[in-house]
Amino acid sequence: MTATLRIPVQESLLEILKGLGSLETVTAAALRRYALDRCLQRIEQAERQIAFYERRYESDYNTFNRRICTDQAFLDLVNRDHPMWEADAIEWAYRIEEAQAWRERLERILRESWPSLAPG
Amino acid sequence: MAGTIGEDFARIVALARARLTQVEITEELDPDRAILAIRGQFGDYRVFMKETISPRGRRYAFYVLEGDRVVLGLDNHADRQALRLKYGRDFAAHLSELIPHRHAPDKAAVELTGEWTAERFLTDIETLVAEL
């Protein structure tokens, strides 16, 4: 499915783009590249945050959450050492969902643009 | 959706600036998700708030602190005590649920609550602190 985009572009940039091939092809490629770069950037940012919380709590989120919910001794320990752990945990879960959402967007771009490169 | 979350966050931030001092805000807004963190001071107490909104729901954690000591906590992240209060022996079947609850000073006790919003927390902070 395609849509038409009408946007003002600096004339000098337009001249350069014209020299690189058909405007339609070059612009579509540039948009794809931009979207891919931003998806990767957002995935990396989210994963840096996830890694930060994994280091802080020496655990992945699923294990941490399971222990917080089932192991009173672990909960007492975390409450003692990190009394505001809930604020960390909600962001931790949020970053995991965020990374997954951007991964799905990235895969969609790959699937629709270069089907042979898309995972799965 | 982004417009609505953005407007909600703008209202919360304005209220935080009106109710707290030394306010620091961190926020990220995407079309389908958002995160907001607020640090500030209410009299002698420090206040820390974090809220996330995503397709999986709204999660929050709001604290009043005396130094580094939590004197009041309101959040909806499940933990063993909140789960047991809500579900008794069947609590293990509900580990991924959001359970609104309140922590007493030093997190020495937990009680279940209704859902708290950032706006309500900021509006009621004087009363919450007076009850400590």
C-alpha cells in the first residue's frame, strides 16, 4: 500500500536529489533509510535502559518480577536496598515493550522494502 | 492518542510546578506510549513520581521521601504482599496484573487502594503529608 506525500524541499537539495536518479525512487529510499536509522536508534536507546536495570538488579525483568511477586525474602531485600524499585520496574517493563514495538516497526519496513532481509 | 497523552502530561507538569518546588521533569512522548518522571520538593519532603502509558496499560509509582527514606509510596506494580492481599492463596495466578496499593513509612506495611492518578497525588499531597 502506498500514499502520496507532498512536502516543500529546499531547491538546492532537490537539484542534488535529481542528480541521483528518479525523484520518486530516491525520495522513497531516503525515507526508508531515515525510518530504519530512527528505529535502530530507538531500539538501542531502549536496550541501554534495559541493560542498566538488568545490571542494577542483577536479573532480567521476568525473573525479577517473578521473584518480587513470589519470594518475600527477595522482596524485603529489594525494598531495603532499592526502596523505590517500583519506579525502576515500571520503566524497565516500559522499555522492554518499547524496544519490541520498534523492532516490529523495523521488521515491517524490512519486510515491505527488502523481503529477503526480513527475519522469519 | 499522542495528543491526548501530551495534553494529560502537560496538565500534570503544570500542576507539579504549582504544587512543588525545585521541579525537574523528564518526559518522552510517542504516538502509542509515553513516560513521565517528576522530581520536586514539598516543604521538607522530597517527591518522586513516575508514570508510563502504553498499550499494556498505565503504570505508576509516586513517592514522598524524608531524605532517602520512603514515608509514603503509591504504585500499581504487583509485589508479593499486594498480590496476597488481593488474591490470598491464589496470588500466583495473577503475577502480571497491576495492583494499586499504598506503602506505609519505610514500606513496613501495604494496603490495597483504588487507582491513583498523578493529578490526584499532586492535588492531595498536602493531606497525604499531613497524615504521615
